[in-house]
Amino acid sequence: MSLLDALREAVGASNVLVDDDLKSSYETDWTGRFSGSACAVVRPADTAEVVAVIRACAAAGTPVVVQGGNTGLVGGGIPAGGEVLLSLTRLTDLGEIDPAAAQVTVGAGVNLSALQRHARSLGLDFGVDLAARDSATVGGLVATNAGGIRVLRYGSMRAQVVGAEAVLADGSVVSRLGGLAKDNTGYDLVSLLCGSEGTLGVLTRLRLRLVPQLRARAVALVALPDTATAVALLPALRGTLPDLVAAELFLPAGLALVRSYAGLPAPFAAEHPVYLVLECAGASDPTEQLVEAVAALPSLLDATVATDAAGQRALWAYREQHTEAIAAVGVPVKLDVSVPVGSLPELVDRLPDVVGTAAPGARLVVFGHVNEGNLHVNVLDAGDGAEKVTDAVLHLVADLAGSISSEHGVGRAKVPWLSLSRSATEIAAMRAVKNALDPAGLLNPGVLLP
Ligand code: MLT
Ligand code: ZN
């Protein structure tokens, strides 16, 4: 039987896409930077169908690229050419919430918004949130160990995952969905799959921790003289704001792009060097707490606090619309890096020179998650200097003892630079794990490991 026939038998002919116009939305990433042709896009509906697809691909020796909501930013879910693209967006089971454990089991194709609505229907919430919530799937969020805007309070995706079901490269299924809060019986395979970028197994179901829904919110936008001040304020903010859930940074270049893209008014009468969005959320109204803490901030240039939902959305828009506003202008070189938080000001200060030297005339837009020292470095109009810019920025980050990927993953985009963040011994250990679980290199070849 041909591979296509085996795939049709596995998932039904209507879920094996081979026409170029049907495949195309899966074959290019959201920014338009990564593109590749799949021999077929296959859309299984459950774990048994994923097993059948993996077995068919293994028998044919055809590699598989795994894709969730296609919101990735490093090309990790985009084919290099000729693979079967396994789309998991039909795995949308929303299990019953266990209120005693505050946990739920969901399909890998459930998007973040649907999970949030599900949790909120019982007065609970999900700890991870990010701007791509309407498209990003839980499986993709786990596979990349996504971070987002609430890491300060709840940690990254790995901290939300209690269990997982995954199909391995030989078609066998690992299933740990029991939801035990304590379980020290050897290697933590679930945690290993988290952040493995589809290279070790195909996540099909996830057991997730839920948190109490915090309905009372207050959001402030504060203007500061520089990034060093923003970083210096962190201990005081964490100390005086027990309800702090987010501290997000952006700069004038990004604000200007967002304002022209979304038609937003200026937040303040004057332009300022650095902006921070602060959000507090609690069981009771955190407005007073936030207003007092902001008023006491040294070096404050300006501030505004929103207490109603519309005002809060308006302040968040300045930060959350950055990604779309940048993409509307062109295809950026997107680098997602982190440094020890104390080195964040040095990174921000040195970037313009480093980028300007690598790609004269390029436009730099940075923003990020200040508490984690995580900066999103976007470079527009780099022309043929894209690789030089990447190399220069990632070396700067390595010089500052940082990571070449803070939350987006390595994907295809950063494979050549992996050794800036991982020692030869670590890479050899990762390769040994990959070879043990996927000796034929069936899953996401060319992603994460060279
Ligand atoms: C964000 O924090 O908004 C995301 O990581 C997306 C991006 O970097 O563009
Ligand atoms: Zn981010």
C-alpha cells in the first residue's frame, strides 16, 4: 500500500490534504519567514489515528513534522520539504474539570482561549496566557514550553503540566494522565517531552494544573527613564504588590508601530524612553495596592491606572499588539532571548550598535517580559543581513551569559547557534535521548538538534 493510501486508511480521505491550495496555510509560518512543502497534511481526530499515522510514516520511512496552531515563531512546525505534516488541531477534547485536584485533561489541539473559557466556567483559570491565545494549541504550548505574560506569577508551561499522553516514534503510546501531584518513580518523561519541540514524541493529551480565577484586576502603564530603572524597580514591585501577575516592557519604537497599526492614541502627553505594563489580580480589588505602589516609584516619569475592563484592554493593547504591528510592516528577524535580569539594561543599550553594524539601516523593535530578563528582539528591513544580525545578537546574548531562546524554542531558526547556550556534553546527552526514543529520526528532523 502506498503511504498516501495508508494515511487515508488511518484518518479518512478527507483528512489527508494533498492539493497545494489546501496545504498552503499549514506550510508557511505566521510571520511568512519559514516555508516548506509537505507531501501531505494529515489531520487525525484522536490518539489511535495519530498512532496509525506514525506507523504508516515509519513504515514508509517518511519523516513527520508536528504542528499545532501554527503560531510558532522559529519554524519548528514547518516542513523542510517532503515530510508528512501532522496537524493536531482536531484533537479538541475538553475533559471534565476535577475541582478537588484543580486539574483537567484536554486534547493537544485545544486552543488556549478554549481552555481558559473551560476553566473559568468553574471559577478556575489557566496559569499561562499570551497574545496568540485564540490560535495557539495546548500541545504546541507544551512542546515549546511556552512562557507568556504571567510567568512572573505562575511560571512557564512546564509548571502547569501534571501529565501527558504521547505517541512515540515507533507508534507506542506513553500515557501518564493520572494527575498525581507527587510521583517520584524515576525519570520525569512528561517534563522531558515539555520543550522537546516535537522531536521525541507527539503529544496527544495533556493533564493540566488549573489556578483560582482572579476576577479583580488593575492595570497600570508607567513611563520610566531607562531599562535600568525598570529592572531596579522589580524587588520593590514584587515586595509591595503581592497580587502582581505581569510586568511587561516596551520602548518608543514599538509604541509608534503599534499606534500606527492599531490607530491608538498616545498613552501620555510626552514620549518616554521606557514603558512598563503592570497588572495585579486578586480575589479582592487590587487597585489601591497598585495606585499606591506606582505613586511611590522613584524616577517615575508618568503613569496611568485602569480599573475597568475596557481601560485595561486599552493599556494591554500597547504591549500585546506588538507582534501583529511588526508583522504588518514586514517579515522580521525575530530573536527571543533572555539574560540574567541584571544584564537586561546592558543588552538593551548595546543592541542598537550591534544590529546597526550587522545590518546598516535595519529597524530594531524590542519588547518583552522584564521579570524574566526575556527580550523579544525584532529586526525589520535587515535585507540580506538577516543571518549576520542573528549571529551578532545571539553572540551578544551569549557574552552576557544568556539564552538564545527564552520561550519560543530553537526550531529550525536557531539550530546553528545551539552551542552558544548548550555545552558539547549537553548536546551529546540530548542527542543520546533523541537516538534512544527516535533512532530513525522520524519526528521533526532538522528541528532543535543539528
Ligand atoms: C510575546 O511575548 O508577545 C510573544 O512571545 C510573541 C513575540 O515575541 O512576538
Ligand atoms: Zn513573549
